[in-house]
Amino acid sequence: MKTERKNVNRGFKKLLVWQDAVSLYVLAFEIFGKFPFELKKIAANSIDAAHSISRNIWKVTAEGA
């Protein structure tokens, strides 16, 4: 049995700032993914920081603020 999603509002995907945030995340992943093992923690933190931007935009729009 398939359940329907109640939250069908995906308007945040049309926001340029959200699209730019996703592009930043992809770029950060490409750049920091090539870091040597010794710097993996710094690389992971940088990738997480870039990803949090788009997640925060999604969260704010999902809450209707």
C-alpha cells in the first residue's frame, strides 16, 4: 500500500538561492572529496557546512516561515 505525501509543496526548489546552495554543495563535494586522508575531517566539515545551507532553506520553507 502506497501512502501519499502530505507535504507536496516543493516551491523552495524554484528559489535561486536554494539552487545556488545545491550548486555550492556539489562544488564543495568535488573539491574536498579529493583531499588527502589526513585532511578528511576538515573536508567532511566543509562539505557538511555547504550542505546545511540548502537544508536550512528547505526547513524554513517547509515550516512556512
